[in-house]
Amino acid sequence: MAANYWDSTQRKYWTFTKQQLAQERRKNEEADRALVQQFPLPDRRLLSIHFNHQLCKLARPLAVRQQAIATAQIYVRRFYLKVEIRRTNPTLVLATALYLACKMEECPQHIRMVLAEARHCWADTTLTDTSRLGECEFSLIAELNSQLILHHPYRALAEYTTTFALTSEESALAWSIVNDHYLTDLPLLHPPHVIAVTAIFLAVVLKPAQGGLGVSAQGVQGVLQSLSATMGGRGGQAAQTRMMRLVGWLADSSVDIEAVVDTMQELLSLYEIWEQFTNNLCKDQIAKFVKARGLDK
């Protein structure tokens, strides 16, 4: 196990450029062109939102910690980078990923408990045999090349919370933003500390809205515009002073500012498309290829 991200398999083998990710996915789609054309799916980010909802639904009664859920989300994203989704039963993959993630995050769940909760959460599931989950676990580990140790932004986020003396509301908002980034390709694109810095930046500048801790696309767009204005020496004096302090810290810390801006843009894209999310659409589209190809048997 690598003691830090920079020496980890996560950085060496599971960090990509956007071009590399697109190439891997294009290769999968070309290999299964007929399946892709026969069973169209919603935008990948909408599928990620759906998968997140299903994972949380399964994890809640099992009292699974957030970090284990995050680990499961990355396992699923890595797995589907290697395997065309239409060749799998996503329900089985989600349950298996959570089961494996709980092991790796040292909060193990008995396989029968996971299976029982899966049947309870997903009434239409046909998961009845622990051997199927065990077989899927073997496939998951194989596709991930047994590289299962992950470094998350949560530790860096805790450190920055102290550094910037965040209020409890700002800290909660930053935590929420970190959770949201797992619905994008960001865990495969940037180091954990970049995600944490971006979450802190957004939380401090946006300020938690009274009555909720949600982040909107409009809010992120406003931060990007403010950042651009500050770096260009424009903007109101009070806002500019506050922003300059944050930008100054970024410059002094040698954090990749371009990566921070890219992270904000990815989150902006997520929050924009989130408004189009319909759980039933994702569920129905997945059910079509699962039942048509007998993957629920």
C-alpha cells in the first residue's frame, strides 16, 4: 500500500487525460458497436447520478460510511472504463462494488446482508445467490488489476478546513461538493488535493445558502467569472480582496490553478445536466438491455 497518492497505483495507472478517457471509451464502444446502437443510454453523468442514488439507497440501511460509498463509485467508474456497460447487469455490479469497497475501507459487510438489502432495495432484482456476487467480485478485482487502494479528498479537505478556519456550514458545503465530484470523471483526472482545494474555494466564495447546502450551475459559473475578474484585476474591491486572498494562497501553494479551474468547469457541467435527471429514464434504459440479453438470470 502506498503511503501517499504520489507513489500510489491510483496515480500511476488510474489517472488519465480527457483524451485518454475518450479513447478508452471509444475503443469499448467500437468493439460492441451493435450493442451500443441497439440500446442507447442517457448521458454518462446522468447514469452516474442514477448509480449514486442506487448505491446510497443500498448503503443507508447497512450504515455504510461515506468513504466506502465513494470507493465503490470509483470502482464502478474504473470497471466501466474497461468493460462495456451493456455487457453487464449494473445492479449486480453496484452491489458487488459496495461489498468490495466495505472490505477495503475496513467496514466489512457480510455477503448475505448485502444480498438481502439489495433484494429489499431493488424489488425487481433477481439477485438471490451469493455465488453470483462472489463471481462478480472476482471479475471486478481482475478488471481493476487488484489495484484497490484509493486516496480520497476527504483527508486534504479536513486539513484545509482548519487552514482556512471554515465555518461548520462552509465545511458541510465543501464536503457535499467533494461527494458530488464522484459523479464525474474528476477522480480519474486530478489528484485528490485539487478536488479538495476546489471544494474549499467554492464553499468559501459561494457561501452556504440559507435553508440549504446545494450548489447550482449558476453559482459555479459566477465563481468562475469572479476568478477570471480577480486574476485580471477587475471586480469590486471587497470581493476582489477576498478572492485575491484565495488566489494568492493557490499561487503560493503551487497547486495547479488550471486543474482547479477545470474541476470547477466539470462540476458546472454536472450541475447543468443534473436539472435534466429523471431516475425512471435511466432505470428503464438499463432494464431494456439487461432483460433483452438475459443478464438478470
